[in-house]
Amino acid sequence: MTGWELRIWRKSMLWSREKAAREFGVTQRTWHAWENAEQVDVTVWRTT
């Protein structure tokens, strides 16, 4: 996933950068870096 794709996904969820960072458990600085990266390696954990 590219940073651009991550940004498009976040916006489709109607999330701010702040909310996205909080939901993923990272800092806003980290989220910003992800959105500006050419390639993002994001692992999502799902709890049931």
C-alpha cells in the first residue's frame, strides 16, 4: 500500500489524521510519515 492509498482509505472512513493515529495506536507524526511514504508496511490486528 502506498501512502497515497492509505490517505484515500482514511478519508473514505471520514477519519482525521488524529483519529486514524489513535485507532492504529501510533503517534500523529508516525501516521503523517506513513501517508507520505512511497510504500507503507502496515499490519492490522483484529480482535474478536
